[in-house]
Amino acid sequence: MAQAFPASPTTTPATRTLVVHSPIDGSRLGEVPLMGDAEVRAAVERARTAQRAWAQLPIETRAERVARVIDAFVERLDELVDAVVLETGKPRNDALAEWITVVDACHYFTRHAGRILADTSITLHHMKWRGSYVAYVPMGVIAVISPWNLPLAIPMGSVIEALIAGNAVVAKPSEVTPLTLLKAKELVDATGIPTDLFQVVTGDARTGAALIDAGVQKVVFTGGVSSGRRVGAACAERLIPCVLELGGKAPLIACDDCEIERTARSIVAGGFINSGQLCISVERVLATEAVHDRLVDRVVALTRELRQGDPRADDVDVGAIIFAKQMDIAEAHIEDAVARGALVATGGRRRPGPGMFFEPTVLTRCTPEMTVMREEIFGPVVPIMKVRDEEEAVRIANDSPLGLHAYVFSRDKTRARAVAERIEAGTVMINDVLVSYCAPEAPFGGIKNSGYGRVHSDDSLRAMCYARHVNYERFAMPLNSPLLFPYTTAKFRGMRAAIRATFKRTPLLGRLADLL
Ligand code: TXE
């Protein structure tokens, strides 16, 4: 179908702006500056200045001020949800899920930051004359670079963590969906949090690259694998840490004792919520022989019941495709799969009419060599493959360069856990889909080409800080300690005897004898 409007944001070189269109009907939503090096650098410098005063505040004060973001989000919920719906074409429910993820993260971290970031005392196992503790020191300016699929939840989750930890943030939203984050910034500013402390720079990949080069102390990046490699290399050059969250190919293993209705509904939700544009979407179903046929029938029936359309109405299940390129990708996968013997059980096409809509699609008779089973789809396409048993399912699930998320369905909790523990992924969910992302206290991130580092969780909040180890004196060592100059034969012998007594793996009495 010919595009009735620009497939992605159009740039206007004369004024250096990005024009944003709604995927619902192509209407023009607004335009934002395409920022270059100088603007980005200036934003980071302003952020650095604001951060110095912010970092001096007690953690409780910072948490209390960030908690006001919850009030602003509650107060202006509809405004924010509408912004997401218009810019992404997703149903209100999907937009609300983004809102909840941010507000709940804010709720959790503002309540627990004092505990998570408290100085941690370390008992030294040998150096009993000294004591240690770790203090979590704000890093400075954190760069958050985010994609278009969750334009509110992905950047704002990290923005909240960075701020509570005492940092400033400069965030670069996707060029496809910059307006949502600008709206969120408007709400954050209204809480009285200093405007320079959280800034949004708009633009494309070059703007993102400029941000990494602008003297930031850490980068939290979510996006495609190839961009992630470039971001990782740029951070390595500058010796700054980064979190790379690079997408997935989540398998769903349906064991032969799975509950058919629950599994089918979860497949449909996991495959078509957000039009399948989630890095944790169900991207391949591995159904054991015993349940395959019943599961396929139910998944297809439920998929046909989905109501797709203008997401501004409340009774729509599946909305538009956010980024036009994803429709080409979906079509290419379907074409390849059909050429290799798959069946399009339902869906399979773009929907005619205005807007970027792709039918929820179920492919059956899939096999591992099909691209749809190997590469990220990031669209409303669910391929199903029949496997002999769990063994084969686990082998195929792990035969992937990606390892972000996975799902196991079984009535037997012990069995499900045994399967889950064999899957190579950052998160494995049992008997449910997607909601694990909404648990701020649990780590989220991948292994293999899905990237490294974690967002969410207490560890991730601490990782927004430098761990400063402070080592102090409990008892003063004598000035003629063997650790201080001058070295002498007597000191050396004393040290040698002590070390042997300490590390010799024999009973205590024998070791004490060494000291004599
Ligand atoms: O992501 P990109 P895109 C997958 C999905 C999709 C593919 C590409 O399969 O087809 O990734 O999506 C900025 N230095 N995911 O093109 O290009 C860029 O401006 C600094 C998975 O949207 O990776 C944007 O803000 N910044 C994913 C952000 O990075 C750079 C979600 C992501 O852009 C940069 C979306 C660079 N060198 C798509 N290159 C997920 N993991 O959830 C790009 N950017």
C-alpha cells in the first residue's frame, strides 16, 4: 500500500527540525529541533551545573521531590496517555501500561532509595584492624537514549532512577516519537525539580552520538543491536559505563501439560499487545506435540476476535504500527516463512485505509530456519512451531543470538522451573507474559546480543552511582608494622609465618605450629 504520508519523521534541512506524524492517520503532530553537537554539549553543561547542588541534598529530600512526579502524572494522566496514543497509535490500555510502569517505579524507588543507597558496611575477613564501608556517590550526568516503542516507560524509568540517585539526566528520545518525552518533561518541570536537572535533546542518531561525546558519565541505551554495538564502542572509547538493552526473540515454550486456555490467551496478549513492538513480545511459540493442535486452534480463534482500529476509541485491542519500517520487516518475514512452507493461519497483511495498521498474524508450521523464527520481528506476527518435547523446545529456544526474555507454560510448577532454569535469557516468566517488566524491584536486561547491564532493581539504582570504598582504621598498627618501611629480615620471616598459618589448608593446630 502506498504511504499516504511520510513513513518516518521528515527532516527539514533549512530549519533543522524533525516533523512528527501520527501513525493513526498521518496527521502532523508537531516538530522538534534536530539538535547538533553544540546544543547537546550546552545541555550537558547546564545539567552538570544543576547536578552539583542536587547531589548535595540528602537522599530523603531528593526522593521526596522526585515523588512529586507521581502527583503530576496522576493529575495529568489523560494528557500523558493521549500524547502516547497519538504519537504511537497504540490503544489507551497499552499507553496506560507505560504510565503505570513509570509511576510504580517512581513509587518504589522514592520509598526505598534511602535503604538501597545507604552506606554499606563490609566486615573484612582478615584485616581486622581496619574497617570498610561503601558509599554510593552520584556519577554526574547520565545520558538516556531511547527507542520509539515505549516512548514514556523506557526513558522515564531510567530518568527517575538517575535523579533519585543524585544525578542529572539528558535524555534523547527516538526521532520517531520525541513528543511524548517532551510532554513528560513538562510535567516533571511543573513539580519544581530544576529544569536543567532533567533535559531532553531531540534529534536522530547523530544527536545521540553527540550526547555520548558530550562528557556524560554513563549511558543507558535501548534500541537495535547494530546501534547498540556502535553505542557500546563509543562508550568504550570514552571509558564510560553503559547499559545496552537491545531487543529480544522471546520463545514461549508450551509444555505438554500446559493449560490450553491460559497459554493461548497469553500468546495472543504477548504477541499483539503494543502490536508486538516490545522487546519482550512473544516472538516464537514452541508447542509440544501433545498440545500443539489445540493451542493453534485457540490462538487463531482468539486472534480473529481482536478488534483493530483507531486507538482513540476505548474498545480497540490492537492499534497501529509506530514505525513504518516494521511493516516491511513483518512482510519480509511472512514472505520468507510462506516460501519455506509456513501457513498464514490468520492476518498477514497491511490494512487498507489511512494509518499504519498491520493485521495481527499467526503463522503455523514454522521451522527453525525461517527468518521469522530467528530474527527479531517487532511487529504483530506470532510464528508457531510444533516440537517433539521440552528437550527440543529448550534446544531451539537457546539456539538464538538473542537472550532477553522467555516464557514457559506448564501446570507443574516444579517442572516449569526446571525448564525455566535451562533457558538462556535475562528473564524467564512462568505461566504469564510481559508483566515482569513492570516490577521495578526486579532486574531487567539481556544476555548474548540482547546486551548487558540491567535497568530496574536495587542494583540498577546503585549502578547509577560510583561505589566509593572508604577504608578506615579500627586499631592503629604499630609503627614498626611489617607493612611499613624499613623492611627487615625479622619482619619478612614474621610475615611469612603468619601468611602460611593463615592460608595453609590444614587443621588449625598444625597451622598454629607453623607460627612457633
Ligand atoms: O532503533 P535504533 P530503531 C529494534 C527493532 C527495530 C530496530 C531498529 O527490531 O527494527 O531495533 O529500531 C538512537 N549513537 N528495536 O531504528 O536505531 C536513535 O536516535 C547514539 C528494539 O528505532 O537503535 C534512537 O533514539 N544514539 C528496541 C535510539 O538510539 C543512537 C526498541 C534507538 O535507535 C545511535 C526499538 C548511535 N550510533 C527497536 N544510533 C528494544 N530493545 O526495545 C541510533 N541512536
